[in-house]
Amino acid sequence: MSTFLEFFSLTDPNIRAVVLSCMLLGGTASVVGVFGFLRKKSLVGEAVAHSMLPGIGMAFLISGTREPAILVLGAVVSGWLSIVLMDWISRQKPMKPDLSMAITLTGFFGLGVMLLTHIQRGQYGDHSGLDHYIFGNAAAMTQTDAVTFGGLALFVLIVQLMALKEFTLVSFNRDFAVANGLPTRALDILLNSLNILAIAAGIKAVGLVLMASLLLIPAAASRFWSKRMKQMVVLSAFFGALSGVLGCFISFLSKGMPTGPVIVVVLVTTTAVGILFAPVRGMYARHRRSRSRANRMLAENLAKVLYQKGEKAGNFELYVELGALRQSLNISRKTLLRSVRLAMARGWLIPKMGEVRLTVNGAKVGHKVNRLHRLWEIYMARKAGTPLKYVHQTAEVIEHLLTPEIADEMRRELGLCESFDPKSEIHQRSA
């Protein structure tokens, strides 16, 4: 408990500097990543992050100092050069965008490693700590680093919020943005600039290698939990900021554990939870909807077959043996018993010693499904000229999917009244 209070009270200036910087960095980079995610340019951030290394090395060689502002300036210049180079390479036939990113990333990163090796082996004073920009070392951040990188992250976040509407429009529908007179080229440049600045703000804490995770993962995680753009931006910023705080706390508890990789692991865990358990788009929710739909189809098929047998016998309270139902439905005994249980749970069946019959509600459901089945067969026979024997299989699925609005539209298009007799219509078409 004392450790928890020591950390979250933020009374220690070093802890305060690291936590606030990582929280700002996580929130800012995550919001930038949303627009890259929507524009299908997520991996551009990966290439730009790796391409900043030679800029850091050149800034140190020219200035002879590890002043954060100077190193960030070098990283920004190098990042912009990488974007310009990627754009130029991708316009050269037959180069593709992914190949241009690979060439730029490996070329710039290799040059950066060469420069750092030269600096470490040369007669350059005060070069220790430059390697932290590769893998990150949030614990080594000073208050000067926190002010520089945290201030940069805050600036990027404010600019994004001010231009949120324009960025959203360009990301979703560029043609519509052009038609509305938005300066799309200028907005592209601004988005690229913010992307570069967000990466530069995080290179000391997370490092160039892992920085792309802050751009990609929160945006991907928020997509599972949101339906609207504003929700996605807010959730992405929340996931990024939360991962920054939790990553710092876990690193604080485990002495010697690097903060950057812990932040990334927290982000990946958050995304995994979203993929599995998000209420609308999660795997579990989709599985439940799929299972519910399959259960409904099984129960409706059973009601339909019982209705058809009652229609043929002229008695909708007719008891039918389970064996006859299994033969008509062509399903296993296990599936049949499951269908019976599902239909009984909905109040559609009444059982009696190996036999079942429809209730009043069950007869209504059977009538509805049977009518939709035959309506689809009539529609395909008339509009597509498809023989009925080839339509039956598709009708077995479509009958469960047709909404009342679509069914009414099909009926009107066929010129059928609301009380048409589908049985006689099928008989005429078959003849």
C-alpha cells in the first residue's frame, strides 16, 4: 500500500516527471494514430520512427550536446526527409508504397546505427545515453526531458483537437472534403507534421523501435469499443494515457524493468481484451450473436416443418413424431432435440411422449417463416426465371433473414396482395 501511495501521490519529482510525460505521450500518440489508422497509413509511423535515428546522431554531431530540444529538432528533420523520400519512391514505377516504406526504414535506421557507433567510438564527450533513443529509458528522464517532451506532446494534442473536424473529414472521405473546399494538401502536411512531432515526443520514453506501437495499438483497440469517430478518439487517448501510467507503475514495482516495453505490453493486453470481450465487435459478442441466430433458425425451421405438416393435414394441432421430424429436417438426433428444446423455450411447442405439436404462437411463427420461404421462391421464379428446385436451398436461409420491409417490397414488386396464397402460387409456378 505504501508503494502505491508513494507512486500515485506524485510527490517525488522524478516519478512525477516520468508519469506525466508518459501519460501525455500515450494520449497524444494514440490520437494521432487514429487518423493514420483511418487513412490506412498506420505503418508510415513505424517507418518514420526508425528514420529519426540518423537525425538524432547528426544533431549531436553538429551541436556537440545532448540537449533534448536540439535532438528533437534533428529527429523531426530526419522524419520529414523520410516522408518525402517515401513519397518520391512510391511514385517511381513499379514501386509500391510498402516497398518504399521498407527501403526508407532500413536505409535510415542503418545510417543511424552507423552514426551512433561512430559517436561512441570517437572522441565525443557527453554522448552517453544516446542509445536510449533506440529502445527508450523513461526512468532516466530528467525534469528537463519531461518539460521538453511533455510540452511537445501537449502541443500536438491541442492542435489535433482544434482541427479534429477537418482531420476526420479528410480521413473518412477525401473527395467530399475537396468538394467542400477544404485544403486537403495542407491538412495532409499538418497531419504528417503532427505524426512526426508525436513520435519525436516519445522517442526518449519508449524508443524508436517501439514508438509505432503507441500509434497503432490504441487506435486498433478503440475500434472494437466504439461506433463513432469522437468515441474512437476519446477511447484511444484513454487507452494510451492509461497504458502510460500503468506501464510506469509496473516498472516502478519491478526494479530494473524498462518502462517502454511494459507500456507496450499493457497496450497489447488492452487490445486483446477488446478483441475478446468488446460488447459489440468483440469475438465473444459476435459468437453470442452467431449462436443466437443459429438457435433461432433451428427453432424456426422446426416450427415451419410442423406448420407444413399441419397445413397438409388440415390440422395445425396435429402431433408429429420426432422421428418423422428428423427425417423431414434431415438433421441428427442431437440437433433435433436441441431444436425442440429451443422451440419449447420460446413457447412454440407442446411435447407428448415422443411427439410434439405447435402452440398458437408456434403456428404463427411457422406460418410466417413458411410464407417468407415461398415468397422468395416466387420472386426468384418470376424475376430470375430460376426453376423452383434450384431456389429451395437458398430459400432455407433467406427465409430467416428477410425483414418485414423487404418482404413487403418484394410482394408489391410481384403485384401480390397482402393476403395472397403462396401455396396456390407455387402450384401454378410449378405447373
